[in-house]
Amino acid sequence: MQRASTTRRLAALVFAFQIAAAAVLLGSIGVYVRWEIAGEATRSGALLREDLLAVYGRGGREALRRTIWERSTRLLTPGAVMLLTDAAGSRLAGNLDTPPAGIAPDDGTVETVLLRRHHQKPEAMRIRATVLPDGSRLVTGMVIQREQRALGVFADASVAALVLAIGFAAATAWAAARLFSSRLEAVAATLHAAREGDLARRVPQDHTGDAFAALGHEVNATLDRLKRLMDELRLATDALAHDLKSPITRMRSSLERARAALADADPADPARDAVERANAEGQRLLGIVETALSISRAEAGIGRASFQPVDLPDMLEALAEIYGPLAEDRGRRIDVAVGTPLPPVAVHRELLGQALGNLIDNALKYGAGTITLSLDRRDGQVLLGVADEGPGIPQAQHGDALRRFGRLDAARTSEGAGLGLSLVHAVAQLHDGRLRLGDAAPGLAVTIALPG
């Protein structure tokens, strides 16, 4: 959820930045184009006014009248606006019929809409009124209709460009967010796999040299170091288990002989009691060593060659029959719940049976109420479950429960060596499956999910 929120914020930021950049760019171009077009019309009008004033300066009003008449009739200056009137306002020459109302000489250049002679429609124009020394009035300017149309076309083009920019920005934002998300998801998936016990997975590397590549490199280096430490720890544990198995077996043989020699002794004899206790502890120690070796073999993938089709419902029924009397002695019972009918599944019969037996044994020792052995098939997985009605295991301690030699009893006063769930986890991995701990509400629900 947090990654999705971050990705959305990144996409929104990229989108907003690109739209802002496009708006600033189009706005700047619009201001420049408007300034250029308006400036061109203003400069043309000013040049026309200067030319006519120069004619007036050289030849007086009559020369100016002839020049305006000639330019107006011969269209020597396309788009020009010219009008010469006497002091009373009567038209003398030009392409306007009457002086524009409300425009004084002191107003400078003014934009207005007027009808030129021999034209059918009024036109937008920029004009200026000038009072000549003899009292005559000269109006000069340029039609800006074409410039306004050009500005309108540019405005329409700007809107279209902005719409395209929005689409491009949205696509770019999505692509950037997708790239950002995929790079982070690769790191998250690798760390999740490591948390689930897969220390061989690594973040895919590239040669971009960016921050994501540096992060991936650091994560991979950390996982390499962690894997080496775990391999060394596993090697030490396996070596210790191998080295201890033979001496423990010999010790138990000696204790069995001593036990046989004391068979006729008084039951209250301290020596006999000590031998019995030592023999029980030796048996427990040998079980721990053998379980540790089974875990190591399962984690190494040893045993896949022994996979064979097994009728799992029959296996659960057999386990219920074996452990049923123990449950009855404790005032409890074992139920079997089989969902979708299944064909035989290829598994390691002995190891899977040992794993399920460990789960049932844990439920008898630490759980309460009815123990339910379940079998179902969902989403392409075969689900084997063992659930009880006891106190369960808090969510925060699930990782400790699966760790080799992990004990939920910090004082380590209860029975067990912390290998039961570790063996089940290793057997699930041997079958390319997963082990899940859940809440049976109440109690603990342990599920072995196998491919199938």
C-alpha cells in the first residue's frame, strides 16, 4: 500500500512538472508571437505616418492629398488606413468615409473596428490621429484583421498542443512510475524471498549506475554475506550432528546393557533410576540429532529421487489412527476433513509423514481441543493442514517458531529442541512448497502448500 501511494505521488509529480513546463513554454511562445505580430503592425503604421508627414512637410496639404489618393486608389500600401480631413472634418482623401469618433490626437495608437471604403465588412485596425499645422487632421494606421486571425490560429494550436502535452505527460508519468515501481518491486521481492528462506535470489543488476542499481548492489552484497554466514552455520550444525550421532548411539547401547543388567534390581534402587533417566535423555538427544540431519538432507534436496505417488487421504487416516489413542488418553480427538477428491500426489512418503506427525505431536503437547487434519486443493495447490483449538502462536513469533532450534519458551524449560517446525518447513521446501502458520480462531492452523 505504501509503495502504491509513493508511486502515485511520483506519477503526479512527473505529470504536474511536465504540464507546468509545457504551459510555461507555450505561454512564453504566445507572448513572443503576440508581441511580434502587434509590433509589426505598429511599426508599419508608424512608418506610414512618417512617410505621409514627410510628404506634407515637403509639399503641403495638397501634396499630401494627392499622395493619399494615389496610394488609396492604386493600393500601393496593402492594409493601410489613411484619411485626410480639413479643420471642419470634411473628407479630402483616404479610404475612410468619416473620421473615427472618439479618437483624439493625444490618444496615441488605438485599436478599433471600422469600415474601409469599397469593403463590405468592418475590419479590426490600429490607427492614430494627428493634427497638422494648418488645422487639417490626418488618420493613419494598419488593418490587423490578418494578424488577429493568425493569433487565433496560434491560440487554437496552443490548445491542441496543450492537449497533446497532457497525453504525453500522462504517458510519461505512467512510464516513470512503472519504472520506479518495477525497480522497487524487484528489491522488495528479493527481500521477501530472503525473509521466506530463499537466500539464493538476487536483485537483477544493470549497468545504469543510478541509485536503484546502487541499492540493488548493496542488497545483493548483504544477502551474499548473510548466505555465507547461514551456510557456515548450517555446515557447523550438520557436522556437529554427524559427529554426535555415533557417540550417542554407542552411549545408548551401553545404557541399554546397563539397564538389562539392572532389570532384576529393586525398582527403588537409585542406580536403576539413574540409568532409566540417562537412557531417556540419550533417546531424546539421538532424536534431536536425527531430526537435525533430516532437516539438512531435506534442505539439500536429498530425497527427491524417492518421490512416489501417495494417496494423501489414506495417509491422513493412518496418522489419525496412530495418534488417535494418544489424543483419547488426553480427553481429545482427531478429525480428518478431506475436501476436493485428489489423485495420488508424488511426495516423499516418510518425510511428509514425519512432518505431519511432528505437527500432530505439537498439537497434542501445546494445543487443546479437537485436532483437525485437513486436505484440499485450491488455486493449483494441494493444502495439507493441522489445526487445534489451543492458545496458538502470536503473529510476531511465527518467525521464531520456524527458525532452527527456535524456542518460544525463552527459559527453555518445556520439552522439545525447537526442530519440529523447522523439519516441517524443510520438508515443504523439498517438495517446492510452502509452510504457512495461521490463526484457527482459536488455536494454531499449520498449512503445508504443495504444488499440484
